[in-house]
Amino acid sequence: MIPYSVTFGGISGKYASWKEATFAVIPFPVDMTTTYMAGTRNGPRAILDASSHMELFDEENKIEPYRAGIFVSTEIPVTTTGPVAALKEVERRVKATAKAGKFPILLGGEHSGTAAAVGALMKKHGEITVLQFDAHADLRDEYLGTPHNHACVARRILDTGARLVQVGVRSMSEEEDRYLKKDESVKTFYASEVKDSLADVTKGIVSSLSGNVYITIDLDVFDPGIMPSVVTPEPGGLTWFEGIDILRDVMRGNCNVVGFDIMELAPIAGMGAPDYLAARLCYRLMGWLVARQAE
């Protein structure tokens, strides 16, 4: 694949090369269907830029994950014909990444891209459970005239045949509430449940996951107090440590994580902390994966 003009973590040489990489980062700078506020097209670059200011030593896992190799590909091209062309390119890139034996990471960009990534990995692995961190259920069948709206991504994930476990939800339509009551392939853990009993919810999430798992993180799952840079901020979200505690148990569990994404960052000029949070979250996930491979 062709490399991007910036690397993850500011790394260079063999650690940033396609040949040596364990991880392949795919920037998805798409902002076609977002509602309320815009700006996700700037998300991938902001995460990559922030990552160059991180310490590359993972203090939790006591390793330097970048030594496993992190390649960053060119951005998914955006056209004015709508999201379908971009989604097809996501599927093609993720398929090529997985075929090459590398671990795909999608950086967004609006959440619609997740369904394309999952679709590509379903073709390789056959069965996948998607763990969706999100303030919103995203289970509408169509929104604002398109089934590929970011508010429909969970429905499109289910269309691939994947199972779905949701975490942090605190906003949905009446249509989505009805859908959740009838579809047993979706398990939802609400943000209020996380606040009431993090330990019980975490156990419930881990027990709901087996086999191959894809993790998608819409950054609006976090409380706007620490993550204001999203297109639809919802009060009452997860703290950094709540999110990390859940992810730690998932990553150390028995499931096989086959890919992940971090989506919907809409950078705010002069406010770097949310961009940095997204970069740190991405790197911590890499760290857990590298540490697990070393066991």
C-alpha cells in the first residue's frame, strides 16, 4: 500500500513501513452524513498529528507497541457522489490489509465506515461479534434519505450477519427502541448501567463476547466534559477510566480481536486534549494486542 504523508506516533524507518507493520491504519476523512455539527473529515489527521506528541512507552503494559510496526496508508478518497464509493474503498482496503496478515485500524471520520470494515472482515472470518461503544443506538434503517447515514451504522453492521454488543448508549429514537425489543442478536448496555455498576456491566460485556470480535468506538461514548469534539455530544457519557477498564477486560479475555476503529472525532480549533485522548486510546489498544501476542 502507498504510505500517508504522516505516520502514527511520529515514527519512521522500518517501524512505519508496510513490510514490517503489524498494524495498518486506514484514515477515513469522511463527513457526508453527520448531523447537528460537522468536522469529522478532519478527525484522522488530528489523531495522527496528536499521536506524534505521545510518549511511545506504554506504561501499563511496559512495552513500546510501535516496535511491532504501524503503517499508515493514504486517506480513503472522498467524492461528491455520496458515501457508497468511500465505503467500497474501505471494504477493499480492509480486505487487502487482512489478506496480507496485518491488523486493520480505521480512523474516522463519520461512523458509517465501520459497516464496510466489518463486511470485509466477515468475508475472511465468517463470524464476528461487533463491540460498539457509542452514545447512540445507530439502529435506524434509514435517516435523512440514506441507509448509509452515520445514524444507521449499527443496522448496516447487522446486515453483514455480525452480532452486536453495544456499550454506553444513552440516546435513541422510538423506532430503535422497538427494534431492540425484537432483535435478540443485539445486546445493549446503557450508560446509566455503567454508572450504577461498572464491574457487573464489564462482566456482562465480556461474557457476551466470544470468537472473533471487532471493536468500534464512536468517541461520543465519552462524556462531553472530556470529549467535546464530536458531532453529536450527549451528556452522561463514560469517563476515561470507565472506558479503559471495560476495554482492558475485553482485550484480556478469551475473544480474538480482529480489527478496531476510532470514529467521529470532529476537532475543535485550539482544543487539542480530545485529539490526544483519541490518539492515546488507539495506542493503548495496540499495546494490549502486542502484549497479548507476547504471552
